[in-house]
Amino acid sequence: MSRTIVAAGLCLGLAGLIGCGSKPPAQQEQPTATPTPEPKVDLPPQPTPLAHEMDPAKHAIPSAPVRGRLGNTDVALADARIEGHNLVFQKPADLPGPAWRVAIELPAEPGREGSPAKMVLAPMDPVTGTAWTVNIDFPKPLSLKEGDGKTWKEHPNLGWQGGYAATVELGKREGGKLPGKVYLCVPNIDTAHPNTPTTSVLAGTFVAEYARQPGDPPGPDEVPYIKGTVGLKVPSPGANLRVGYVGELPMDGLALGVVSADLDGKQQARANYDKPHVSTLASGDGKAAPSHYEHTKLTPGRYLVFAFLPGGPVAWKWADVKPGDTLTVDLSIDASQVGSLEVTAPLEAVGKVQLAPANEDGKPASDAAFQGRTLQLALEADIVNRKAKFTNLAPGKYEVRAAKQSRIVDVTAGKTAEVDFEKK
């Protein structure tokens, strides 16, 4: 009896642990996590490597902007401009990285009237030869073996004369821009260090800045304009020539511009402080060769256009500028034909007497216009014992002012005109 109870107790005790012989409860399955797919990223297509092709007949110019490889460095995003016969590419100044520059000399000046729209240059023929050159300033110097066959030297720039292959196609020059396409290859260098690749190729499309050359007329984006020549009757080589304008604009506005250059036949000067107006001057030699000037992007109005040598007579003419005008006004300075003016100032006058070319209708100029002319032409004289004197004046009508009084006077070559403010 007691054994049965003990057995039953054992059974109940085990039943409390494992259910007295029944199956244990099933384990609950954990849900399987579904992996999140990675977002698809469309990578931009890699540009096709440019072929280093020395045969211009096989040049296939890409339709993308100019890029390439100069020595051991890839280059892209080039600024382009025309410098005479040279088509120049270089790294934009606002981009990081080392500077580089490629100048391709062409047989005809790009963009000029009569220049071919396509130029193909093959490597130099050993018999006929060619003088055209290409110069490269590399982003990183090339290490080349010297003539002794032992010494290595770094070269930041190299030039080739007639030894390169180039295809250049040019569009229409307009608005100071010249579009085009280029494919350039220069030969590999046998003496280069094994770790310094020398393959240089540049190809693609471009829009080059085109600075007008002396003698070229202003373009349609520079109208209205006044251009002309300044000649000298008396030679003055080396003297400083000044040309400019005083413009009377609608609504009592005033435009003032001046540019200067020494008469050595070489200087090119430009001034645009009176924006948007631009003045340029290509100096003559001070003898037979005249100077050439331009005043472009002018605001329509009435203009006094002038030229003078400091201390000498002022040559001037009037011009009415209308929208779209393209005017030619030639000036001549004759230092052998000059007159003088002697002024007796009013009693109350102190300081200076001022002088300026008079209006053609003989009426006094507005205060702003008169002051602008006096400022530009430096026509002032000190009052000493009520007298002021002007010399080396070009013949013509002038307005003279002192103490808020005004007179019109006619100056004749070889004579001294007189103005007395005390006389009516």
C-alpha cells in the first residue's frame, strides 16, 4: 500500500515537470526577416578613352566639351580663347588643382574673314616641313632623360614644331565668341621616365573667347558706337595721346569716358569705368601712322568726341548717337595752328577761369555738361591780378566761365582773343 502511494507521488511530481509522459509544448517559430533591397544607383557612363591617333584622317571628334590627358594627368573643363594665330586651352582659374595650358599655332588666324572653317595638320613631312607649333604647360612636370643618358630632369612645359597632329573645325564668330571642335595629339617621348606617361591628347567641343584685333570693326553686340582715327600734323613720337567723350544723355544724364596711350605704335589701351561704355585706343607711332580709337556700347545722346596731347590743342567734333548707330569720326591734331585767349575776370572772381568747346547753337551749356567738358579737357587757368590766359588752343568757338558768368568767344589760329567780363 505504501509503495503504491510513493509511486503515485513520483508520477504526480514528474507530471508537474514533464506532463507525466505527454509531449512537450511546441516552440513558436520566429518570423524570418526579409532583407531590404539596396537602392539602384545609375552610374553615369564613363567617357570613352580618347585614342592617341597621330593620323588626322582617323580623328573622330567627340561631341562633348574638350577633355583629355596631358602627360600623366587627366584634364577637363577647359577655358578657350583665340590669341592671334593660336587656339589656347587652359584650366579655369576658379577650379582647384594645378594649372595647365595648351597653345596650338594654326596656319591661319581663326575667325578672321577668309580663314578656313577646317584646318588639318599632320606631323611634319621631313622634306617640306612646317613651322606650326604646339606648346604645353603640363599639370605635373614630365621626367625626361638628359643628353648624357643618365641624368633625369623634370620639364614643366614642352613644345613641338611640326611634330603634332591636329584637326580643328570652326563655326561662325559672333558676339566675341568662336565655337569649334578640336582633336590634338602630340607624339610620345622616348626619353621619358618609365613612371611618367607622356601621352598627350585633347579633343572635344569648345566656345573660345575672341578678342577683336586692331583694325577689326566692332561687332553687332557693341552698337551704338563711334570709331575713328587720330592723326598728327606735327610729329610727336612718344607723347601721351588721350581720346574720350562727353555725352549729354536724356533726362539730364552725363557720360564721361577717356583712354590714353603713348605714341610708340605698340600700345593697346582699354577703359570701361563708365560702364557699360567701353573705350579702346591702338596707338600710332606719333608720325605718319595714325592712332585708332573706339567708343562702344554708347547710350544714345549728344556727344563731344575729343583727342589731345597734354599741353597741346584739343581736336573735337560733335556727334548725335542714335540706337544702332555705327559712326566714324576722324580727328586731326595740328599743333602748328593754335591761338590764345586772355580773360579779364569779374571783380568778385577768385580761383580759376574755366573753358570748354561751346555748343554749336551758341547757347550756354548746362552746368553739368560744361563741368564735364572742362574736367575731361583740363581747360582751366588761374586768375592772377584779375587775368587768366589760355594758350595752344585749337581754332573754334569756346564758352568761358568765371564767377557764374558766361561768354562765348571765337579763337583764331595765330591770334589772341580777349574776353572782359566787366564789359557788356
